[in-house]
Amino acid sequence: MLIHCENSNCKHYFEDSCMKNMNKEMISIDNTGRYVDFEEGVNEIYSETDNSKRCVLTKEEVLKMLPDKDYIHTFRDGNISLIGADWSKKEILKAIENYEFELTGQQATSMGHGIAFQDNNGWVFVETK
């Protein structure tokens, strides 16, 4: 799974398992997904053009993908491990109104969490049908 850098002028992706770029240098990412050591024009080596296509979903598309139950499983990256939690459907519906949802990558989708949104604490991966 790749994590996208959230600096507005940075197009980098990072492997969440090792956080190393192609030069084997360590990359520092803060808890909001921003590449701390980013220098424009210097750190371009780890750009991933093939994976840079985001698939933003409409609210209707997100609603169709949610499981039909009262509590929906979510997880977020806790640096050392994934942190899972059940959110009430009411809270998920509130998030749909407040945040932009996207399709997730192959790994999160294979874990049954095919959509995600970014709140103030980072990415939240949401269970799907």
C-alpha cells in the first residue's frame, strides 16, 4: 500500500511498511501525512506517476459501498500497527457530509476497506460491502 504525501506541492508516495525512498534514505512523515523533509526540486526521485490517479467518489457512490449495518469497521495507521474501531453509521454519514472519500488501493481493498477519507488526524479506511 502506498501513502500519498499531503504537502500541497509534493507528488510523492511512500511505502507504509518501510518508509524508504528509492535512494534508501529514510523519509520523515508527520501524523497528518506530510513529508517533513520535503524540498521542492530535490526529492523528486520517489514520484509515482502510475499511482497518482485519485478516484474521488460522490456521496451517492460512497453510500452504495457501505455495508448495511449499524456499526461499520474502520482503521487508521498507528505508525507501529493499524488501529481499528467500529464507527456508528451515524458518524460515517456525518463524515460523508464533511470529507471527500476516495477509493483505496489494492491492499486496503483486499482487507474489505475499499474507501477512505482524510480527517484532521490522517486517513480513515472504511469497511465496504
